[in-house]
Amino acid sequence: MNSGVIASRYAKALLMYADESGAGDRVYSQACVLGLRLLEIRELKELVENNIGLQIGDRLGLLQSALGEELAPELVTFVNLVDSKRRMEFFCRILYSFIALYRRKHNIKVGTVVCAAPVDGLKERLEFLFHERTGADIQLDEKIDPDILGGFIFEMDGYRLDASVQTQFRMIRRQLIEKNNRIV
């Protein structure tokens, strides 16, 4: 069976279970953190997903340590289910599918804003602006990259607004090269 189909089915089940129990927000936030930790720490992902003799209690302990807080009871029950069905190899995909389904169902848009230096209130202004336009709950991740020299780069749902000084310099350079090529 296709791993994407398996992950999708388990993710839908987790979404329904979390929403019915009223713990959807908590399960979503913990799934986001766990997904990030599993992506960052490859050894953790291998220990959780590979069947190398770890008992379910040990896997839950690893997940709880990675999370830094107690796992939601719904998530513990779900991990037990996935383990009992021998589907732990798909656990990371299941989490990512759950996160995508939750965001779609609750109209959450996630994006990134990159600045050359910290700018007070930029993230909040952009979140408010796009919330007003789309009606969605906007969650922006703010990153600092001095290489862009100034301005900002905004990305969300395949949309990119590049208002960086670095890009402006690149455009001016390209225009000057094109004009000089025509003269010769």
C-alpha cells in the first residue's frame, strides 16, 4: 500500500479524534513541535520510526523528551494505536499530514518573513494585513538574514514578495548589463 495513503488515513483519524475530544489545538501544537524535532534530529526520527526493539514506553519517552512537556493523552493513545498496527515507520509522514489537514480545516496559513535586522512590529503588521484580506489565521515565522541588506522577503502559500535591497541591486545590475549589451 502507498505510504501517502496510509499517512493520510491515520492523519484523518487523528484529526477526528483530537477534534471530538476537544484537544485539537493542543494536539496540533504538539504535532508541530514534534514534526520539527523529528526533522531536525535524524537519530530521533530513526529511533521512533524504525522497529529496532524499542518498546512503546521508550518511544513515548523519546517523544515526550523531544517535546519538552507531557504528551497530550490523545497523542499517547494515537501513538499506541500506530505502534500496535505496526505503522510507526510512517509516523513522521502521519504528523505532517495531520498538520496540513488541521491547517486546512481551521483556515490557518503559515508563512515566513525574512529581514536584514529585527524590525519591531513587522511580523504583526503583516499577520494583521493578510488576516484582513484572507480571513485566515496567519502564523508567520520571522527570520533574520543580513545578506539581504535591507527590506524584507515574505513567503506564504507559494506567494513570494521580495522587497529586499539585495534583489533590487540584482535587478538594477541586470538592467545595466542588458542596456550595455544593446549598445555594443
